[in-house]
Amino acid sequence: MVILSFLCFVLLPAALTAWYLWTRAADQYASRVGFSVRTEEAGSAIESIVGIAQLSGSSSSDTDILYEYLQSQELVQEVDDALDLQTIWAKADPDIDPIFAYDPTGTIEDLLRHWQRKVKVYYDSGTGLIDIRVLTFDPEDSRVINELIYEKSSLMINKLSAIAREDAVSYARDELAQAEDRLKAARLALLSFRNRTQIIDPTIQTQTQSGLIGALETQLADAQINRALLQETTQAGDPRVVEVERRIRVIQDQIAKERAKLGLSNAQADTSVATMVGEFEALSVELEFAQQAYTATRVAFDTARNDARRQSRYLAAHVAPTKAEKAEYPEREILFVLITLFLFLGWAVSVLMAYALRDRR
């Protein structure tokens, strides 16, 4: 029974494996490509002068994203649309070699599983290097697939770089737009005030009104002094006294009118110069703050945009897509030895278990 089981479970499967590998398994050609994602931050002119410009380095997060993309259904679909992977991997007749050849009637999920068998992605997280090996039944097909994979990977990195640049400046752009709207609103409010009042700067009119009131008060004081002098030297009802008193009343009435214009009395408070000056100063302060805010946000936006321009991501290939001259796969000797070894180990364990059970009985 031991000899019979050895023949059935070891020698016969090993012989079938050898027969399949050497008579039916199609030759496969490997193409390899190696690249990494690099991030280069070009320093400003001042940084270059003092020698502190950033050197290029690897971007691990982008490399992780790219590693997942290389094994995604999206990439498989893109490559299949461009090269017709189903036809390429079905060049070996699947009826003759059903293990290594692809059945062209399969779905995209089947193609993805076959992709994971034929396209091996090796990623070193420490160095950020990615190496890819592609197997097909024609050396040119392997090379073309690798070239397209490299091209699609470059487009992905460019897309990530564009997204990073947009994220870097989007907040600053929004702040700048808000500052521009605030500045426009402040200017329009000041323009509306000037059109409504027909006054460019009410503070100038205030100074003029204040000077006029001061002059009138000086004339009033002189008139009051003259009246007092006349009252001491003339009798009541003297025409000169009457004239001086009339002059005093006129000056007082004019002073009251000018004070009303300045808002120093309750009369005409809604259209007084003081009200207009207060409104004008409020609008001027708002305009000044809006201009300062706009200047600050403009500087921030320019800085963010320049920083985003100095940061660039690109794909650097350290191994260009290769073209095989001989078929290296399937590795028949290694596969035969491994399969035979596992068959033998499985048979040996089974025999030992059988002897152990027999001895326990």
C-alpha cells in the first residue's frame, strides 16, 4: 500500500506535471521596468544664492497610491482598451495550455486576476523603488505593455501633482476673491456717498465751516464791544446802538445756521456736515481695511502659487522597459522540483499518520 500510494500520489502527478510543463506549457517572455516617484522642490533665487535650496527626494505617499493603481481594475481596463490584453494573453491556445493561457471569453474580473498573475509589481517601501515584470507569449508584447504601464503611471503622477498644486493655492485663491469683493464693495459705497452728497471730502467742508464760524464769532465779539461802548456814551434809542444790535442779531443768526450745518445743534441734524463727515470717515476706514486685507491676501496668494510651482512630482525610470531575447518562463525545472517536493511531503505525512493510527489500534 505504501508503494502503491507513492506511485499514485507522487510519481504519477510528478510525471503528469513534467509532461504538461515540457509539452503543453507555452514559452513566456519577460519584460522589466523600474521607476520611482521623485519630488523636487526648486528653491527661490535667494535660497539658491545662500545654498539652501531643496534637493529632490522620493514621495512615499504618492508611491503608495501608484502601487495600488498598478494593481487596479482601472489600469487593467485602460491597458486592455489600448492593446487588447485578452488577445495578447490568448496567443497560446487555452485549450492546449489552460493554466498559463487566458480564456478570451472571460470578464474584466477574470482579466484582472490574470493580470495579477502575469504582471508582478515589486515595491520597496524603504527606497520607494517600484519594479514591474510583465509576462506574455511574445517579447514585443511584453515590452509594449511595460511601456504603456510606465506612460499611464506618469499620467497618474502628473494628475496627483496637479491636484497637490491646486490644493496648495485653492484656499489662498478663495481668500483673495473675498478680499477683492470686500474692496469693490467699499469703493462702491464711497462712490455712492459722493454721488449722493456731491462732496468729494466732507472734512474739507468741515474745516471751511469751522473757519467761517470762527470769523463770525470774532465779528460778534467786536459788535458786542461796540454796543457796550455806545451804551456808555449815548442815550437809549440812539440809531447807532440800534444798528449795532441789528448787526449782532444778524451775526448770531448766521452763526446758528453755520452751527446747524455742522451738526452742533438739533436743527437739520439729518443733513449736517458732522453727519456726513461721520459717514465719510466710516466708509474711508472700511476702504482702508479692505485695501490692507487685499494686499495681504494678494501676497499670500502669490506666495502659495510660487511655492506650488516650485514643487514638482515626476516619474524617474532607473530601468527602461526591456525586451527579452529568450523565454525564461515558465521556470519548468523549479516548478517541477517544487511540485514534486510538496507531493512527496504530503505523501510522507499521510503515510506517517496512517502508521500512527494503526499503531494506536
